[in-house]
Amino acid sequence: MSDTPDNYHNGGSVRRTMLWICLCLLPGTICYVWYFGAGVILQCLMAIIFALLIETVCLKARKQDLCLFLSDGSVIVTAIIFALMITPYTPWWINLMGMGFGLVFAKHIYGGLGNNLFNPAVAAFVFILLCFPDYMGHWPQPAQQTLNEESVNQAITYIFSSTDSHSTSANYDTGNTAIPLADIQPDSQQNDTNKVKPWQWLSLFFLLGGLGLIFKDIISWHIPVAMFSSLYVLNQALNIFNPELYSGGVIHVLSWGTVLAAFFIATDPVTSPTTATGKLIYGVIIGCLIMSIRTWGANPDSIAFAILIANAMAPMIDDHFRPTVISQSPPTPDFR
């Protein structure tokens, strides 16, 4: 299935939506750069460049209008969200491979924008997470990165170096994963509160951006509220059952990865249900999956996997909760 001419009519609306998403991502991204330095900026710039190049090749191969589909801004949003999910010092070639997989196999193979089953940014992240887990397990220490010349040079060295310098740097927090969950364990709440603060600040700024999307009517409240509520209730119940083993619901909800996903990823209109009831159920499913994978799964990066599973369920949810259209036949005239 190819992109239909209807996309041209909605091009202005798509561009407006993508512009507002970028603007609402800005507060959280600035906070992200404040704590983790120039690597965040470089990853975003590289992802955007790679995405535009790959998108151009795919559109040419599918004989689509380059100006029309490159100007709607959707591929830029995909690139920025993907760059925010990976570690700031991810090697450039992993960034390229992730963008290539996400755009080719999660977007254009389905027919392009509006036809994809899975969110391309999340599919790209899961691909590199499964293929290169060692690189995704290294994060710079928060609050130690500044935008000075030394920080920029260090970021360039890690990103473009041909050697595996990631495993030898003392500035890496090797205990964290791509969406850091080591910071939301019970012992972390008691023993390392200074380490948790950067993630809480990130959560706050992404929350402000997410509320901006709701205020501008870009997204609805249903998915974030359902996702937060289910995640909080389930984790709080586990915490009451065994507080020494399970952390409380608030700390799980305030994980910056959870906030980013709830407002900017799970609400993707293409890969989420269309009805209000469907969105509520979809959000609850994501919250339950995040809790289950975080608590009992082998991989702590639960959010991306939960969203991909929910993406696959979205068409079924729509089929069951789409309103039934009842047609009424005109009354039979009485000729008596």
C-alpha cells in the first residue's frame, strides 16, 4: 500500500502536529543536555541527518513525492525520539543502523506514514538493544557533563572513535541500562538519592511538555492517565505486599522513560487505538506490561517492549471498540 493523495490535504495539519511535538520535547531535551552534555545534541543531530537520508532513499525507491513527505516533519520527530532513548555516547554507526531498521522495516515496508503497525523509533531502539546490548548498558554519570570544550571533545571521541573506549571510561555508570531502572530500586531510594534527582528532573520537564501536548489538543489524556494509573496501582500493591523487594508506585511513574513514553511515544496516532475506550484499554495494557517485564522479566528495558506488544494489539482493540454505525431506513410513505 502506498501513501495516498489524502496525505497531501492533511500535510499542513501533520506539519503543525510535528512542530508542536518538537517544541514540547524541547524542555526535557534541554534538561537532558544539562545533565549529560554534548553527546545528547550530537545523537539528535546524527539521527536527524541519517533519518532524512534514509527517508529520501526509501521515498525514491517507492516513487513518492520527496518534498511532500520530507516536509511533514514526521521523520524528524522519529529521529529525535530515537536519539533520546539511546545512550548519549552511542557510536555513530549504531545510530545509523537503528534509524535504518526503524524507517525501512517498521515504516516503509508497511507503506509509509499512516500505514505502519509499529512505532519506528521504538522498533529502532529495540533492534539495537537486542543486537548491541553492551553499548546500550553504558551511561555517563549524570550532573558531571557540561557544554565546555572538554565535554564536546570527549563526546566526539566516544561517538566517532574506532576503538571500544566505552568499556574503559571511568565516567560511565555501567550499572544503568537504556532506560535506567537501577535508580528506581528500593535501596537506591534510601542510599543514593542524589543519583535519582537527575531522572526526576527529566521526568518533570518531559511532563511539562506532555501537558503542553494535551493543552494544544495534539494528544488526548486517555493513554497517559491509563498508563500511569495502572503502573502506579500494580507497583504500589506489590510494594505493600513486600516493601523490601518492590519499590513504590510513585517512583515507577516518575521514571523519565515512563513519562517520555506516556506522552510522546504511546500516543502516536498511527500505532495506537482511535476511540477513547480503546485508548484507555491500550494505556492499561502498556502499564501492566511495563510492570510485568520490569518485575519478572529478564530485560529491564520494559517500556519499549511493552509499547511494541501494545502496538500489535491496537488493531484488535479498534475492531472491538469501534462504534457501531446504525443506518436508519427512510419511513415508508403511506399512500392510503
